[in-house]
Amino acid sequence: MQKTFATLILGIALTTGAHAQTTDQGSNPDAGLTPIDHIVAVVNDDVILRSELDDALERVHRQFQGRQLPPENVVEKQVLDRLVLLKLQVQTAEQNGVRVSDGDVDQALQHMASQNNITMQQLRDTITNEGLSFAEFRDNIHDQLVAEHMRDRVAQDRSDVSESEIDIQLEQQPDSDREYHLATILVTVPDAASPQQLKQAQSKAERVYNEIEQGRDFSQAAIAESGAQNALQGGDLGWRRAEEIPSQFSELVRSLKPGEVARPIRATGGFYILKLVDSRKAPPVMVTEKRARHILIRPDELKSDQQAYEQIVNIRKKIVSGEADFEEMAKQHSADLVTGAKGGNTGWFGPGEYGSRFDEVLAGLEPGEISQPFRSEAGWHIVQLLDRRQADVTEKRKRERARQAILERKREEEIETWLRQLRAQAYVDERLEG
């Protein structure tokens, strides 16, 4: 559990930083002449204090304890850049009316605890043991949520994917039955870069690549040199299916052997050094599909929720007693017009297609059994399980993943462009020593 939370808190610290803290100077006669804290960056009309940066740096060192880090000034600059970028996102979100409630923060904390199979009190204790006050941790979570909502708003216009885009994506991914473990180093290039800036970036990328070829550790090089958001994770992108890899890299990835590092290539945002850590055949996707029929009674202006419940209870009673036929009752009474016209028949469907409540109820039924009335967001239901089967949905999921990969790629491109513009247009004065 400690390792999990070390990673978790590292992420919080790298993107937010705790509130500034003052220190007691005791009886030092020079205390009044020595600043307790000082500004390390001015970000538009806000500041980042040395104490905030120190808090974030402390967590970096704790996370990478036992591993060699680049020189302190390099790590310090990486962390400060992350703090600046988050500050800009929060400022922009506030200007655009993006708000996060206390309830949203509580829900995020509860989810965090659930993901780690601990209670909220254990989460609180762990945060405290890691050196943060829980109030500061809440503030950090709040800022992250605000920034996330702002990024979602920026990217929401890039949400359409056509079937032809999916077809093209799959044609470009003949190895879509494979997964790749990737790592990258990004040498950034500013928008509208001059030829000199491009030359400098390319020279840096070539230098880093040559050093890796001569034995420099890739992850350490990423921490020290990369301008990507995952730099402090050693550039690790984790396992990705072929369709989740940006098209500008897909051909290159297929040409690499596990452990091999490719020469720098020019792509969106700068020059990338790509490493194929490993590859494997993706397993087939098997799911349990159900075939069922159901009846929906929906409350409306003329029918209260209680009346809808009483009606579905009465319908079920007639069907179970043999007084009425399920199919006929669905055609006469179901508010689901699509399935109602088919006697309530849903056809075969997979997990989640009718909602988690449907799946939960059907999981407790045997074929032929009719459920007790249950409530969903749509209204009151009864459902009869007709059959179950194991189905290979690899091709279907492949198209779904291709769609999601295209959406995510569009989203990432939109956000990266916005972040670069945000940084370029902001007033930022970094004041690190040296």
C-alpha cells in the first residue's frame, strides 16, 4: 500500500504543491532580517513560493528513493514547470467559471480510497504520514479537478469520429491484435519555432539519443531531458494496443525490437525519442452476453413514481400467474418503444449496454426467470432472462478501441496545443537560484 500511495502523492505534489508554510526562527537575532519564504515564480498575478516547490521536490525524492536522479537543478526545473502549468490551468478555469464543489472533492477522495481498498480514515492517516496535512491534500485534489475540468472543456469540440476514420485507423494498424509497452523522451519545440530553435532542439535530441546508445539509462534521461508530461515517470507510457498509438509513431513501433530505441523523429510538439520496452499478442476479448425481454413503466406528469411501481407489480403478477403473456404485455404497456414493439425482446447484448443496474439484476436470474420490479433512471422494470452465452467481441471492441483512441488522440493534441499557447501567452517569471 505504501508504494501505491507514494506514487499517488507524488502525482499530487508534482502538479500542485502544498500551501506555503512558515518556520519558527527561534531566538535567532537575525530572524527579522532573513526572509522565511520567497517567490520562485510569478505566474500572471499569482506566485509560487519556495516552500511549495520544496514540498513537491521532497515527494519526488521520496518516490525515487534508492534511484539515481539527475542533478538537483534539473529536477527542480522540471517540478517548477509542472507547478507553473497547473497554476495557469487553474487561473484560466476560474476566469471561465469552472467550479468544483466540496462534494466533488469528497467523491474523488472516496474513489481514491476505494481504489486502494482502504477506508477514508486510512487514507487520511496515509496522507499525514507522507508529510501533508489533509486540508492541504484536499486543496491539491481540488486544483487537479479544476484543471481536469478545464482541459475537458478545451477538448470537448474534438468529440466526433466517423466510421471512415475508424476504417482508416484499422487499415493503418495491421498489428491491431498486439500490445506494445512504450517509453518516450520529448524535446519540445515552441509553436512557430525559428530555424535556429529547431536546430537546437534537434541537436539536443540527437545528443540524448547518442548518450542512450552509449549506455545512459533511458528513464533517467527522460527525467532529466524530456519536456513531456510523463517525464518524471521516466517517460513510461505503459502498455498500449496498436490502435492507441499515434499514427505518426505506428510504423516506427512495428519496426522496433523489444529494448530497442529509435532515432529522434519530428512530430507534433517537438522531437521524440521512442523506446519499445516490450510487445505481446493481445488476448481475445470474451464477454458474457445476455438475451432478455423487459417491460418499462416510466413515471410522467400523469403517473407518479408510486403509480408506475404499482402498475409494474400488477403486470408481473399477471404474467407469473399465467393470466397474461409477457410479449403481449410488453407490446401494450412498455414505455421502451424499441423493444416494446418486439414484445420486450432486447436481442443479445453485452455488459453495460443496458446499464449497470440491468446487469446486476440479470446476474441473479436463471434462464426463464422473471425479476422482481426494480428501478433505474428510466423508470420501473421487470426483466426476464432468456439465455446467456460467451461471445468473442474482439472485432467489435477493436472498432470501439479505435474510436476511443482517435478521440483520445484528438483530445491530447487539442490539450497540448492549448497548454503551449497558455504558457506562451502568460507572464511567467521563474526565479530559481542559478
